[in-house]
Amino acid sequence: MAKSRYGVDIDSLVYPVFVRQGIDLQQPIPSMPGVYRFSPDSLAKEVDRLLKIGIKKILLFGITEEKDECGTAAYGDKSIVSTTIGLLKHLFPELIIMTDVCLCAYTSHGHCGILNRSSDDVLINKDKTLHALSEMALSHAAAGADYVAPSAMAEGQVSSIRKALDGNGFKETRIMGYSAKYASQFYGPFRDIADSAPRFGDRCQYQLGWTERERAFSKIEDDIREGADIVMVKPALAYLDIIREARDKFRHRLAAYNVSGEYAMIKAGAQSGYWDEEEAVFEVMTAIKRAGADIVITYHAPDIARWLNRGGVPQ
């Protein structure tokens, strides 16, 4: 049985990782100490280390310099994510690979879908976006992904992807929906890593506003109805109340994303001597688990695993 502390255990953790083209590449991220952009071969070495400390689940994000208005580098069997899935599954068949399905890191404008460019406003073309997201999910499933995780907040994305997967022989590929995804300030460091910041406008037109509560639960209910195996609240710390209410309302596997800005705050405070990093991390993880999350997606995962594996962790 996996070691745990205050109800925080390794098996419930998912570690986000970032891959880009290259060889022997491990680029540090100044805003995210301990987080890197990897080339596929370097990521394979990192996964080997992760498995040895008990981290068996990753959430894979792709990074590319080949951007266009439709994010076409995101799908196809030659995409950076698809080729990396194939490599990792060949080397580590026991690894659970979840893949982010969104266009923001692949579009020249940095938005999560394909835009109607007849307007200067951020207007998502629903049909074209759902088609692109479904193609992206199919390419990941064909490469061997265990879960695809649509995060574009496009209306009907789970249903569209589920239909595409089932119709192409991938009924066993599961879906983790970014169901209640808020337009948060805490995504800043992630956008630095993935080079995915919007070039104009913002994402408030399709992500949830900070004060929206009932709409969050409506979005979760929609994803469950459309076939999501796991639903998610993102970010975690500023929305612990939403996690708690979602836990009470829905008997469904529930994930919470402890996002980049939350991670960066803990790291910055620890480096400045404001708090003990290990204690702060376990305090945060305990709060997220206590709120009701079954799964926590967190950049702290390797540190948590090392602390739990150390033995004799002070209580």
C-alpha cells in the first residue's frame, strides 16, 4: 500500500510534464523552480525516475514553435505529443498517460479554439474547434494515451471527443474533463512554460468567471452526462468551496488541479524563508483532499513522493 500523510498518498497524484522537439533537452523554467521542458528522450529518463519513486501518472503537454491560426501542429501521428506517447508506452507500459487536449499552445493567437476572424473579438468557432479537439484526442488515443483531457472549455467537447473515440475503435480510452475551469490569474507561470498566453483579449468568454458557482456545477453535470470518466475543478486553492460542493453533489471521480501559480507561490515563499516548504505543501495537499478531490494534479508530486518514501516523516 502506498505511503500517505494526512490522507495524501502517491497513488492519488498526477504530475504535469512538458515535451518539445529536440534531443537531450532539459530546459529549466525560471518561474517554476524544479519544472522543465523536456525533449522526448530526456522525458523518458525523467519518467524512469518518477516510476522509481512511485509516480505512475503523468499529464502530458506539448510545446511547439509551429503555430498557426488553427493549431494544426496539435494533431496527427507526427505531433510532438503523439510521438512522445508512443516512446513512453514502449519503454514504460505501466505508465498511465493523460494528455491535455487544447489548442492554446499551438495557435498563433494563443486562444484555446479556432476563432472566427471576421471579428476583432474573441469568438470561438464551435464546429471547427470541436473537430480539431476530436482529431487531437484521436491522435493521442491512437498513440496509446490512457486518458485524454479536454481543457478548451468548448461547449460539447466531451461529447464530441467521446463520439470520435468510440467511432474509431477507442472505446477503452477514457476522458478527464476540465469541467469547472476558471479564468484565473494563477495560470501565469504555466503560460510561460507552454508559450500559450493569448496574444490579444482574454479567455473570460469561454472560461468561468471567478464568482460563478452554479454554472460550475452545470458544467460538471454536462461533462458527466457527455461521458467524462473524471471531472475536474481548476484551480484548486481559490476554489476549495467548489471542490467541496462538487464532491457533495456528484458521485463521480473528481480531480483538482493545483496549478502553476499556486506551486510558484509555495516555492517562492520557501526560498525566501517565509515557511517550511514540506510542511506548506502537505498543508495545501491536505486541504485539497479534505475538500473532496480524489485526484490531485500537482507540480509538487515528485517532492511529495520523495518525502513520503523517506520514512520517518515527522507528523
